[in-house]
Amino acid sequence: MTPPLRTINPADVPLDRHDPIDDATLEQANRIVRDVEQRGEPAVREYAERFGDTSAEYNLFIPPEALRAALSAVDPGTRSLLERVAERIRTFAEAQRSSLRDMEIEVPGGRAGHRFTPVDTAGCYAPGGRYALPSSVLMTAIPARVAGVSSVWLASPRPSSVTLAAAAIAGVDGVLSAGGAHGIAALAAGVGDVPSCDVVVGPGNRWVTAAKSIVSQRIGIDMLAGPSELLVLADDDADAGIIAADLLAQAEHDPDALPMLVSTSRPLIDRVNSAIAEQLASLRTANVAAEALRNGFAVHASDVDAGVDLCNRLAAEHLQVIGPTVEAAVDRLRQYGAIFIGRDSAEVFGDYGIGPNHTLPTGGRARQ
């Protein structure tokens, strides 16, 4: 039987990653963005209806009172969970903000310095196509509020009641029920109730990424984030079942996700593949995860130094380090979006809200 994760030689690892946007998507997204810029709200409504972005229960523009009503309607357990995660994200964002200090020094003839000030208006994007992601609402809107942004809007296709409840907790000023390129274009240009935003942030599919690339010519964006990535660096003492679960938890995000394993132990790679096959059999998202696994690979590194070097060159979005010998080398790992150290530090903690942000560089952009 073919193993779920193919094993390749270190020399064959693809270090030159593809652009997150193919030419055809960029061309079509450009037409959509220009159409929204020229025709405004009617164009956004047409695209939203065509792609099923709006719900029969809500209008294209969802005001704060409807968000508060959604928050009141969710069950107490869900509300408590959202509030706990929001507080973790807020605490971490406040610590980050406090580390950015204004500065002033003496210079010949006077004083010079720098000052950190917030933008006026931020547009936040939360995916809602394959899965509703209220965590993305919290991850984008809460840091904006902590930074002092005065107007924060959210765009999300087919926003669920939990997404709207998260928007209320995050303190957004309103929600646009639109996604894809037209949702990003609406945030950038300003349509209807949505003001023109100074910056647009948040994860999304290739249409979202293409539109962010286009509007970045005149407004700020966070980054061009492509499909999700997880790179696990492990030694022979690592738990194969845990590694398999963590790789699958990332693979199930998207058929284009990229699961990767670098190990100093060839037997561990075999054990991980067996565990992946076993867990896939009962995974509800197995069809998506199995497709993503075909993008991924496993590499047998000759020693810890070789494994560390390969991880730094890959510069993955998420880097997970499991096993005593590789954990001892963690200070030499420099290039990653976020690092998770030890068997109990699962990457999904970052996705769902332990505190640090999950909007991270992909495609080797962690080197930048």
C-alpha cells in the first residue's frame, strides 16, 4: 500500500515554492476588484448572491445590534468559550502592543524619534466557505481594537451565528456578508455601510489572496498568505500517533494544505505513515486531508544539524518540534511563522486561540 506521506531525499525537497496566486485567478480577481471599484454596492450584491455569500436571515450589511442579538442567542457554553479565547488573544495582543515603544533621542540641533499610531479603519476577513472560522474573527478584530483602530469592519461569506457572536465579542462595527475577491474589494474601496479601509487583514483562499495583492497597491495588507502549512521536526522518541494527528489537523484545512515531516529516524516516518492511515479511516474530513497529504512529504535527515538546516530553509508557516534531541536544538531554528515545542504543544492551539495570532506567512515568506 502506498504510504499517505511520500518519502523524498533531502536534495529533492522543493525549496522554491509556487506563488500563492496563479495567473488565471489573478486575472479574474482583478476584473472583480475593478468592477466593485466602479459600480460599488450593486456589484458586491451581485457577486454575493451569485456565490451564495448572504443568508436569508441577514442582509448584506449586518449592524452591531444584530451582532449583539446573535451573541445573546448562542448557547452559554459557546459564549463562554468565545469569551475565554477572546481574552487570551486580547492579553497577548496587549503584551505585543506594549513592546512597541515610542522613542526619542537627541540629534544635532534638536530631537528625533519614532511613534506608533493606529490606522483609522481596518477591514478584517474571516473565511466561511468550507468551515466557519470564528477564531479568525477574534484573531483579526481584537488586535485592531487593542492597537486603537477607531473603525473595525468584518467581511465573511455566509457568516454563521457563532461568527456573528464572535464579531460582537471582538467589538466590530459591522459585518459584510461577502467573501472572496469581491469581499476584499468592498473593504478596500468602501461600499454601502462599509467605509474604505486603510488596511485589510486576515487569511483566505486564493481569491482572497489575489484580491489582497491587487488592493495592496493603494492600501495596506498584512501579507499574502497561501495554503496552510505544517512542518514537524521529530526524532525517534516522538509519538507517531500525535504527529499523525497534528499533520491531519492541518491537512484537513484545505486540499492545497502542505503537511511536512522531517525526522532523524526512518522508522519514525514509517510509524507516522501507519498512524496517518489508521486515523484517516475515521476522519470526517478524510477526503480533504487525503488530497492535501498528496502535496506533502517526509524527509529522513541524517542528523539533527541536517534537520535544523532543512527546516530553516523551508521556513514553514507552522513548525512543530517533538523529541528530546531536536528540542535541544530549538534555539538554532530561526525561520518560521510560529513554533510549537514539545509533544503537548499542538499547532491547533495556535489555530484556535491560545493567544498568539494565527495569521502567519506561508510559502517560505517567514524568511522575510
